[in-house]
Amino acid sequence: MKVVGIIPSRYASTRFPGKPLAMIKGKTMIRRVCEQAWKSKLDAVVVATDDMRIADEVLSFGGQYVLTDPNHQSGTDRCREALDMLETQYDAVVNIQGDEPFIDPRQINKLVDLIAMEDTPLASLAKRIDDEDDLFSPNVVKVVMDREGRALYFSRNPIPFMRNRAREEWLEKGDFYQHVGIYAYKAEALRRVAAMSPSRLEMAESLEQLRWLENGLTIRMAVTDFDNVAIDTPNDLAKAERFAHRHCDSEK
């Protein structure tokens, strides 16, 4: 199976314009994402961008890009367009977040292994929640899975609900998982989900993946222990810089 990693990368972010070109210990964020993806077992890595400033930066460090429509509503839509623009035919796509400059290649490899399974049209990752603030934060998306690792539901609320337990007991008595927002799709599944209209559950929770579940598609999950450092605002750059100095001292 041939798998391509596609990194959606927009310039006009509402909270952080020009984010892909932000510098972290001497390298742009988009370069760091690409370099981490290159360490995985993907067959190719492509940046899907809507801005020539990002495209020029990708070319400067030997990366590959495609120019996509600036009006896409989601990274999924941008990945679908990018896939159809590539000359090489790929069987599956890993959608890599462009604002996680230290993504662990082993996370990408987990998704490559999952999407290679015959009965898996879509795949993603989850991480055990061990912090009470994360458990009850609507900004941390939770997921519950069946015994085979297939996603049953995603929510901004804690799931499952721990009946007859005080909130401070939930983490001790229950198992809770945070959704890690990186996806893999079979090529035909990506084209299918990109053509779907927003669903009732998706609009209720503002979670795109619920559209896929509501339309009967399986999302197979793997559990990861790795913490990603996501950059959402300029204030997050200081955190990323500290992480880079702790973990990237030996890089050239």
C-alpha cells in the first residue's frame, strides 16, 4: 500500500496569521513538521497550501507542495484536493496537522499500520486522559471505543458519564481518552467524506468526525502515549521554543 502524508497549511489563520512560517529554534514550523514526517514510513510527504509564501519556504528546504483552493472549510477538504492533484496514485492519506512541529514519527507509523487493515476506511489516535482539567474542558475532545478499537462516539463532554460518582472520582474510577487530531483515510474514503454534507451530530458538537460516524463509516483508533505540542496562538511559541531546546539540541 502506498501512503502519502499531506500537511494542510494555511497562511490566513484567524488567531495566528502566518503561523506556518513562525520560527522555532531557527526553523520554520512547516519545516519542522515536514522533517518529522520524513522520519516516518510514509512513501511521500506533501504540503497542501493556499499561499506562495509557504510554498516558497517548502521549496527552500527540499519539500514538495501543491497549491490548493483558499476557501476550503476543513483540512479534510484540502487533503482531498491535494490527493487529486498528485501525479502519483496513492492508496491512502495521512492528514498531518501543520501546527504540531514535534509530532512523533511513531504516531504517523501507527496510522499507516491501521489504514493498511482491510476493514479500516478511516483511522485516528487517542491518548489516555490523566488530568482533571482536560477531562472537563470542552476544548479537549474525548472519544470512546469498542473492544476492537473502533470509535463509538466523540464529544466535548466527558464520556462515558460516571453515574453515582463525584466528579473528583471520575479519573480514578473510569477510563477516559482524548482524541488526538491526526487522521488516516483510504483514498476512496477521503473522497467520500469530503463530499458529505454536515450532519446533525457534527453541528451539535462542532466535530467533523461525527459526520463520518453518522454516515456509517468505521474509524479505527490506536492509543498513543506521546504528547504533542500544538501551536494555536503566538503565545504558544515560547512553549515550543522551550521544547525545542530540550529535545532538539543535537540537530543541525
